[in-house]
Amino acid sequence: MAEPAREHLALALDVDDLDVAVGLARRLEPWFSVAKVGLELFGAVGPRAVDELAGLGFPVFLDLKLHDIPTTVGRAARALGRRGVRYLTLHVQGGTSMLRAGVDGLAEGAATVGASPPSALGVTVLTSVREPGEGVVAERVLAAVEAGCGGVVCAAEDIGTAKRLAPQLLAVVPGIRPAGTARDDQARAATPHAALSAGADLLVVGRAVTGADHPETAAKALASSLAR
């Protein structure tokens, strides 16, 4: 592999306690380059989670899947851009106008504080959905392109469609489960190696590592599996 495995790994901090999240991020930083804040942690402590993790030097992936009218999404994205998030998810189901408002708002917010240009990620179909329906993924990838998103969030099995239609977009893949670990509620899970081989740029890994008895050991095994 040309790049270290760490550059392809985002740590999903799906907990409701900021101290626990920060502790996990510190412990697992050698194997993960990005820290993801989802609804659970953001709901518990709000933007403090972004501030704390950014303060540790992590690019922060804020996974809120914004989906509302364009004006609301644009304003929310602008506020979050001012917090310095590197990635922000918008649900493509909201339509092109909404996505464009989010993309523009995020960029404007980051520019006001001199932050690095962030990327809006269009969520195509959740990995808990077993059968997306014919043509749905392609339609949503094209909507993300039209709106100016920097990437898409998709299942590993949808990477081929995403890369064929928009090779320039970052392909972010959740539902990552190392071989032998529980799928939990992920209907379309994939192993890290399979997802990366399919063309994923960033793998989102959470419970398989953070819920392990020995998270560092699990993280090391994950990185080793990607180096083969």
C-alpha cells in the first residue's frame, strides 16, 4: 500500500461522554488520522466535542446528516464551518438546492475564521438499508456532484458506482467490520481490506475498535490487515 493505513482511517467516537471520547482519541491516535463526531456525542455536549478533538490536532468529521430546508441547512453549515470542522455530512435525499446551500454555507463559515477549506460529504444511502433500490445510489451521487460536494458517504458495495460517476469525489465508507466481528445493525457491512480494495478513500471504524476489550490491540490488528 502506497500510504500508511492511518491516513485511510476515521475513528467514530459514538459515545455520549466527552471525557471518554477524548480518552479514546488520545489512545488510538497512532492508528487513526480523523476523529468522527456523530449525533450521540454532539447531542450530549454539542460543539465542545469539535473543539476538544480539533485541539488534539485531529481533522474533525462531523456526522450530523443535515436534512432540512435549504436556508436552515445553509445557516447551520455556516455555523459549523466556523467551528473548523474538516468534514460535514449532508443527506443527499434533501435535494440539490439543499446540498448546495450546505456546501456554500460550510465554505463561508470556514473562510470567516481562516480555517482550512472543509469538505461537505453527501450521504447517499445508509448502510443499515439492505436494498437501496435500483438507480438510487447513482442518482444521489450525481446530485452530490451537481451541488459541489467534496465527497460521498456510501456502502463499500456502492463505491464502484460512485467512482465511475465521480472519480474526483472522496469515497467515505462506514459499516466497516473486521472479519469475525459482529455486524450489529449494519446490513451492508464490509471488511476494511475489502472496502479499501474497492476504492474507498476513508474508512469509518467505531465499535469494532472502541468497543473491544483492548482497543489498542484491535486498532493495531486493523492497521495490520490493511498493510497486507
